[in-house]
Amino acid sequence: MAITDQTKTWLAQYNLLPARKTAERTLFLYFAMIINLLMGFVVTKLNSAWLDINEFGIYSFLINSILFTRVALSFGLFESGARLLATSKETEELSPVSGVIILFTLSFGLILNGFIFIYSYFFDSIFEIHIAGLLAYFSPIVFVLMFQAMYNALLRGLGKIKLLGFFTITPRFLYVISISILYYFDVFSLKSSIAAYFITLLVIVIIFLPTLNPVFSNLKSAFNRVTGELKSYGRHIYVANIMTALFQHSDKIFLAYFVNEQQLAYYALAFALTFPLAHFPNALGNASFKNYANQRQLNKRHIQATVVYTVASTIILILLRNFIIIDLFGERFEPAIISFVVLTIAFAINGISIPYTLFFKAQKLGKTVRNITFIAQSVYVILNVLLIPFFGIIGAALAALVAFSLDLTMYILYYNKRFQSFK
């Protein structure tokens, strides 16, 4: 049944059309994340079963080391690009900006290749887990991780949430197929699994390139806009992103320094199983990012929905902890249970802070995001150094719990001070 113009006017007057549109986008992206999450469980299950436990720890450490380096060499480009596209008033401005950002991404990706290759020569002299040979071997293709981050940001900024959902699903789906084929033909190994990870991502990146509608001519104006956004906003977000990467990856680095591959494997499993608690808040924030850039207050319903989701999910995960760890992954992973419980609570708290973080980014409050992130994650690094030598993987989980709690507290206090109330 068609909706009349009068009905549309009434819906718009009571703000029901934007809410419905946001809800549809949020649910679509969230279900994409859930599918990706389920495939992530499959990936973890297959790799943990087909690799020995030390190789599984090496696999996790290598991927996280490269991901951290990617953040360090992105220089705030992707967040700047997302906000620039979200606030662009003219449609014809979008394609040149996308073209400039793609060229920047390619340049930064090549820098990432070279950096990974060079520091592979020093890696084994620093860490207990030796992956220098693997880093050097895969250094020519790691640039694809830059493009993955670019797509996640730019599709959010363009408001192409369904495309973002498909991009979220397809790399891991193709990866699962690839490693299953490798195992079937008895050629699965640590090296072939890592190769499949990068190659499948490269294929998807190439397929999705036209979705950004890039233009690569007459780019001077777009280049000036992108560099201007980097200087005024991106440089602050860059610092925040570096610190966020520490949150997500430095725990593995410290653990690699203080513990063995087996302990790291326990923690990597617990982390992989609890990190997805942030999926729904991320889906909601990404679906609302363009709106966040053009409104002056955060929607109270977004916070309420996030709290209900995270509390319910936390209770379910904790109640099912033995089934998830022991029944699904085997008794050899039983030592991961305690860190699993602590990380579940930590990532629930982190999920509640995500709408605040994305709203602040959309409002161009780069300095505020930078300062809050710097304080919370400095505490996290310090706690890692203090707790891991004595408590191992449980110490790393406790450090995350304290730091995420501090992060959320500061966002709430600053929001209440600056914006007074919710919509």
C-alpha cells in the first residue's frame, strides 16, 4: 500500500521516518556483523583445530601485529575521509574526494609493505614469539589491510550501509571457503592459512572498488579538502586511533613478551569470542553516522538500546562460558574461561561507549576524542605492564576492564557537560 504525502509529512514531523530508516540500516548491518561473527567462530574453530596450539598463537600474533602497524601508518586518513563525505552537501563532491582518498590509501599501503619488511629483521630479537620470517614473506601483500580500513570508513561516511554490510561479510566468507579447500586437498598449514587471509581480502577489495564511484581527474580541490580535514581533524583522531590500536593489539604484544605461545592462544580465543559484543553498538553508530554529523545531541534511544543489548549479551555469554569454551573448542582451552568472563564484562562496557565515540567524531571533536582515548589507554598500557608479569592473561583482561570503564566514564561526563541532555 502506497504512503500518501500527508502521511509522510506526519511521519517526518514526529521524527519517525529517520528512526525507521536508521533502524533498518542498523539491523541490516548488525545481522551482517552477526553472520561475520559466526563465520569468525568457524575461522577460529578451524584454525585452532587444524593448527597446533603454538601455531594458532603465532597466527593470532602475526595478524594483530600487522593490524597495529596499519593503524600507526594510516595518519587519521580514513576517519577524516568518512567525516568529509558525511558532511558533503553536493553529490558531485563525493567522487573526487573518494578518488583522492584511494590514492592516499595506496601510498600508505606501499609504505606499510616496506615498513613490515624492514622491521621483520628486528622482530625476533625483541619478542619471544618468532614471526620474522613470516612477516618478511607476506610483506608485499599487507597493503590490502589499508584498503579494508578505507572501505569500512568511507562506506560509513557515504551512508552506504547495505554495501558496508556486504563488505563486512564477504572477506571472511571467502576465507572460510579457501581454508576448507586447502584442508580438503591436504595443503593446509600456518603459511597457507595466512596467505588465504590476505588473498581473499585482496579479491574482495578489488570487487568493491567501483562502489565508491571514484574519480581520478581534476583532483586539486578535493586534494585540498582532504588535506585540510587531515590537518584540522584527522591528526587528532590519528593519535586516538593509535591508542585504540593499543587497546586492541598491545595486550597480545605484552603477552608475547611475558608468556608463551600457549597462554597467548588462550587469550586470543577469549578475546575473539568477546570482542563481538561491540558489534551492535558499532552497527547503530555506523548507520547513524551521517545523522550524527548534522545534529547537536545524541539520541537517548541509541544509548538505551545499546545498554539493553550489552547487558543481556553479557549475562548470556557468562552463563554459557563452559559450553562456549570447553564444548565448542575443547578441554585444552579451559584455562581461557576466567579471562573470557572478565573480557565479556570489559567489552560490554566498551560497547556502551561506542555511540558516544562516533557522535564525538561526527561532531569534529577530535581533540576531545584524542584526550579521552589517550588517558584511558595510557592507563591500559601501564596496567598491562604491571599486571601481566604477575597474573598473565587474567592480568591483561583486568587491564582492559579498568581502562574501558574509565573511557566510558569520561565520555559520559564530557557529554553531559557540553551537550546538557539527550534528544
